[in-house]
Amino acid sequence: MAALGNRGTVTEASGFNPDDDSQKLHNAMKGAGTNEATIIEILAHRTIAQRQKIKESFKRSVGKELLDCLKSELTGNFEKVVVGLMMPAPVYDAYELRNAIKGAGTEEACLIDILASRSNAEKKEIIATYKREHGKSLEDDVCGDTSGMFQRVLVSLLAAGRDESTKVDEAQAVQDAKDIYEAGEARWGTDEVKFLTVLCVRNRNHLLRVFQEYQKISGRDIEDSIKREMSGSLEDVFLAIVKCIKNTPAFFAERLYKSMKGLGTTDSVLIRIMVARAEIDMLDIKAEFLKMYGKTLHSFIKGDTSGDYRKILLELCGGEK
């Protein structure tokens, strides 16, 4: 029943009784009207593993799928959050990727957010889940919807072959930095394959060393060079990879900030991150957000959303600090 990570705002509920919870949820939805407060109170304060137990209990005692009942009772962004919370992590990621790909246009941001930030094991699980849930190959679907070098980077990320050791090969790090410099800043045009080879394959410690060397050679941060040399989705995916290597919670803090600043809110991004990171590293994301923007994530969500949607997001955000 434990949480997925140990830096989340959502932790295991003590004294957990799935039968009690499923009965309360049933009562909250039966008859006219819905008691949203009960739904928030229960679902925002249980781990994914605990929610699966509630689902099983609900089916046993009510003879219906809890998810179907929730979908028929709820609407809008509030419904999207609740539906996301009910899914195990790889199922939610696969579901988000499927929605990003199907239909007219592709939500590239979703492909980038997920594939640039997940570990090899997580990606392998997403691929298997996608096949099982949607009857298709994730790689085929991604290839059918993207093109060019952006597609090649996504295919490389989907291969889930990043070295996950911690060793740093000093000579290789210097060579990698040189290769990237010569593939970009030092020439006309950009040899993006060199960036792909280094950024998608090397381990984290090694890449942090490469970034230091790159700064020495070029006098620029690697992120600045990517912005100068590339554009569009390719620029976005390489920046996301670099940011996740440096500091994943800071990457998500920035994504949250950008989803809410200015006019309008990109709810798809806000929902995806709040749901997916709630029991992994939301505490770190909040700390990074405050450090980067001088305001709390809580205050941003509060000012940018309303109703039950706001209430459940604030519960997932956990506390004002």
C-alpha cells in the first residue's frame, strides 16, 4: 500500500479500511446530486495502491466499476483529476500518451513531459501497459504522429536504454562535450544526431560532467546552445532531457509555472503533473517552485483554478508551504 516515492504529499493513509471508503464513496454518489467533498477527502488522501483496494471493494459490494460511477457523476477538469488518481502510474502515463496522440494534432508537450522524465524501468512498463490497454505499439503510434529528428529522439527515449550506472568516464566526458560543441556552436547547421547520442544514452553523473566541460569549451550553458541551435519540438525535447538530468523536480516546477502564468491555464499540463507526481516528489517540486519564482505553488493553483477542481488540486499540493 506504500506510496511510489518518499517525497510525495500523498502518503499512505493510516487505519485504512477500503470497505469503509468504498461505502462512503457509494453514499456520496447515490441519489440526486454528488457529495464532492467526500470524494476529495478520500481519494486525495490515499496512495494509488490504496485506491486500487477501494476499487476492488467497491466492485464487490456495489457490483459496479468505481471508475464508471465517478465518470458518470463528475465533469470537467475535476473529473479528469479524479479519473487520473484512480489509475496505477504506468496506466495513467499510457492513457495520457494515448490521448496526446489520437485525434487531430498531437500534444507534443505530453510526449516530452513523460518520455524525458521517466526511468528505463518506468518506460518499459509504460510500453507494456500501452500495448495491453490500447492494443497498439507505443513506438508505432509515436512514429505515426511525429517526424524528423524529433521522432528519432522520442524513439531513442522509448528504447529505454540509458546507462543508469553512476560511473563517469572523464576522457569520454571531455570528448562528448567536444562532440556536441563541434556538432552545434562550432559549425554552420547542427548535427543533431550527436546531441541525441550523448543526451539520450549517457548516465546522469556522466552528463553532469559533460555539461561542466561544455561550459568550459563553449563559454555557454548547454541549455543556451540548444535554444540557439534548435527550434520547435526538437528544442523542447532536448531542453527537457537536460533539465531532467540536472534536476527533475525543478523541471516539473517550471512546467507548472508555465501552465499557469499569463492568460489562461494549460489544464492538461497542470493536471498531469499534479496527479503523476503527487506521491513521488511533490514536496521537492513545491520547494523548487518557491525557490525559482518566490511564490508558493499552492498560491498559484489557488489563484488560477476554481471550484472542486481547485479543492482537489490544493489537497494534492498539500499545505501552503
